[in-house]
Amino acid sequence: MKIAICDDNKFDRALLSEYILQYAENTMSIVELVEFDCGEELLSAFTKEQFKILFLDIYMTGINGVAVAEKIRETDEECKIIFTTSSLEHKSDGFEVAATHYLVKPITYEQVGKALNRCKKVLNSNARCIELTVNKEIIKIRLKDIYCIEAIRNGAVITTRLETLRVHYSMTSMEELLTDNRFLRCHRGFIINMDHISLMKDDVFIMKNGFTIPIRQSGRKAIRQAFMDYKSHQ
């Protein structure tokens, strides 16, 4: 697993590096570390899917960490960003760039271990796929890419981050395939991926792709609570 550290403080970089290598030894993980002393250097070297995890200082000379993260997200949605900071002032900015974790300085080994455990959990979850037969061919779809499934006559429509697929599977069959707890049957005609919900209203979910998905009237309170419980454990 390739991990990058970007921090203009040499001592903080060395400490983070020590903790990450200690974590790798304790968990029998293989990691490759790359260090950068400024955001400009990181961006000039960065390529899509180059790093699985990035420890990124917010307060740096030159371009700050939030701006660096915004540039990275233009080309790479997969890299797990862990902000290191002396203040939580920019925590709301982290939501905009899908930061996985925050480490408040002075950083401890326990903090680093917790952050890396969370990243590994997300990375493992993101790698999961389902196999479906589409036009007599078996295809794999990553669970993280699925936004929603809508029931149609004689099948279902699967909307993903990359494409829309029409499949000859019933909603019951799709529900049996999607056993991961991120999926919620919120309506007779819809299954949604709760990771892609941007807003919950009284009777609808607004998805990150702009779709409006209804919440069935029967059991609405339980459905809304299921979503809130899921997000509280993220």
C-alpha cells in the first residue's frame, strides 16, 4: 500500500513516518512511504490512483492542504485523505473533499493507528463487487459505484457513477445480492446506496447525482432512522 505524507514541518513528517512504519510492523502490512515538504511538490508528482492514503497538513507555506485536496479530487476520488492540523477550523472543508479522518497535532501513535484502520476498512469496502449477467455477459460492478436501483417492468435499472444498466433482475433478487449494510430499500421501487445521499428530507432522499428518491410512507420513520444510524457510524 502506497502512502504519501505532505507536511512542511520536517519533524512532523518524521514522526508520522515513524508511526506509520510502526503500524505496518504491528499489523504485518506492507507499505511504501513517500514524503513531500509542500503542496506544490505533491501536486507536481501526483497521478491518479498513485497513493491509497495521503496524510496532508492543512497549514503549510504556499498552497494550503485544503486547496491541495481540492486539486487532487479533480482527478482522483479514491485516495483516502487524512488531514493533519493544529485546529479543526477547516473541518467543514474536509467534507467537501471527502476527507476520511482528521489528526489534531500533537499526533500520537494511537491516532495514526485509528486513522489507518478506518482507511483500510473503507478501502476493503470499496473493493467489493457484485457479478451480474447483462446481455448474456457477466460483468462486475463495484458496490461503491452504485447510486441506486429502480424497479421497472421485467427488471431493474442500476444507476452507477459511470453508467446506467438495465438488467433482468427483480428487486428481491437485487436486494439479496446487495447484503452490504450501505444499501437501503427505502421504497417498493428503489434501493439506494446511503454513501451517495447528500440530503434527507421528510419524504425523499436527494442523491449526490441529483436524483430524488422517495421514502415510502409505511415505515418512513424507521427508514429515516436507519439512514441516521448508518451515518453516525461512519
